[in-house]
Amino acid sequence: MGLDFFHESLPSGGEGGEDLLAFNQEEILHVDWAQKRNVWRLPEIGSSSSYETQGALGNIAIMKNNLEIMRKRSNWTRAQNVPPSATLYPEDPVELGDPNVLICFVDKFSPPVLNITWLKNGQVVSQGVQETGFLSSVDYTFRKFSYLAFVPQDGDVYTCQVDHWGLQGSLTRIWNAKEPTPVAETPENILCGLGLAIGILGIVVGTVFFFKALRMNQNHPRSRAGLRSHFSRREKTPGEEMAEAVQKKIQGELEKFQQLQKEINKCMTARQKLEAQLTENNVVKEELDLLDSSNTVYKLIGPVLVKQDMDEAKATVGKRLDYITGEIKRYEAQMQEYDKKSDQQREVLARLQQEFQKAQAKVALKA
């Protein structure tokens, strides 16, 4: 399919035009009026194909002449403004702290006069921004891509703001950096978490039984008689004070133990995700190692395939592997430290339980 157009912008008087060649509603190349040259969607295709540039420029020149004749013979009316739609999405799956690219895809607008502004937490961002030219569509509208390189951090808010003549106000699309939802647990992690839960439950149930036994001793008939006769002047015995003090210690140490288990589960989830990424990147590295300098590598950015240098692609994968491996080691070290602290906390809880039993026994003997 072929498409020719020419337009003039007022009041600036700027001119532009293209001769577009498309297949299956996807652009193959266009001849740019201002640059007087072919612009291939994928440059590699142009190295093995040709297109008559001068003939296309002649067609655009005829359209320019026809436009001037029509302007003289009829009322000069501005072209209808077609407002754009916009979509904002990340290039790769988001990992907090891992460099990524946000893509703002603006589609189906006319004329090709558009301004895209990036904001981070309400502040304008200019560094790391790249844009394509105006890409023509077969329905006489245009589309454009804008890219923002960024490092996602939890709580950051990114905005793509689009301004166009067809809009009453700015069109905005917002993307929030959030902590990713934990992936499903493996059977090993489920069993480990179940074991930890049973251990915590045992400590809690044991503590509850201790407290219940203490209350039963306090409600013993002999104790009630003593309380009725000496209620006005009775004070807590040293054994009871000791039991209450140990009880408070057990509650505090139990909270510390539960917090350690939460940290261990977080580390296990993060390591599991990193191991999945490591496997994927190792597969990519193996595929790249099979290629040589005669092969071409493309990178998918949104719906567009962009050529990437072979050495650059290998270096990028290598850096990702180094980063992922380092993160896995870091989480493993954290898990070892948390496991060590958990064992120490278990010993503390066991010692406190023994102290509580001794204090309870003293209270029962004196009752």
C-alpha cells in the first residue's frame, strides 16, 4: 500500500510531506520531503532493497502544487484536529532498583504537531529522554514514541504529559513504581514456611497454657480464701512478680522472633524471583554466544524492533548476570544471618519458658 501527503503549518509556514510505503498496515519506509531521502523503518532492509526516491519526491511536489491551486480556488480551511490517545508502559518487567525504560506511545493524531513532557513526582525530567519522529499511518493519522530511561524506586510517580491542538487540555498518563507482588511459592518454600508457622504456633500455645495455669492457681479455693481475708492488705509475692516479668519478656522476644520469620520469607521470595531471572538471562547469553558478527540482533521497544550492536547486547546481558548473581549472594547472606538470629531467639524463648515454669512452681507452692 502506498500513501502520499503534504501539509503546511500555519502561522509558522513550515512544510512537510511523505511518500509512505506500507505492508499489512505497517510502515516499511517513507520518503521525507524535508530531508529528501528514504527513511527505512528497519535500516537493514534498506541495505538489501531500493526505492525510487526522486519519483516519490516528484509525487509530493505535485501534491504541494495541487494544494496551492486548491487554496486559491476555495476557502482556506485548517485541517481538522484529531486528538491523540496515549499509552504508558515499561519496556521490561519492573524490578525495583533495576534500570528500565518507560515508553509513552502516542497514537492516531493529526496534524503532526505534538509535545511530550515527562515528569517524575511532579518535576519535569529532561535527562534520559529520547523520541522518534512522527510515524505515518494509512488512515492519515500519526503516531510517536517517547522513551525515558529510569531506575524504579518504591513510591515514585512518573507522568507522560501530551499536548496537541486537538486536546482541550493536557493528556496525561501516570505510572507508579510499586513493590512487585510476590510470586507463587514453590513446594520447598511452602514446606519451610509451614514448619516455621508450626514452630511459632507451638511457642504461642505453650505460653497461653502457662498463663492459663497461673490463673487456675490464683483461683484455687485456698487462694480465694486468703484473698478474701487479706484482700485489703495483700501484696504480690516475689514469685508472682517474677512470673509477670518473665511473661512480659516472653511476649517481647516472641515479637522479635516473628519479625525475623517475616524477613526470612521476604528474602526467600526475592531470591526465588532472582533465580528465575538468572535462568532467563543465561538462556539469552547462550543464544548470543552462538552468533557471530554477520548476524543481526534486534531489541523490541514497544511494538518497534530496533537494531542493537552485538557487543553491546552481550555486554548488557553480562552486566545483568553479574547484577543478579550479586543480588542472590546478598540475599543468601541475609538469610544466613536471619537464620542465625532465629536460632538465638529460639534459645532465648526456651530459657524464658524454663524461668516461667520455675516462677509458676513457686507461686503454686506458696498458694
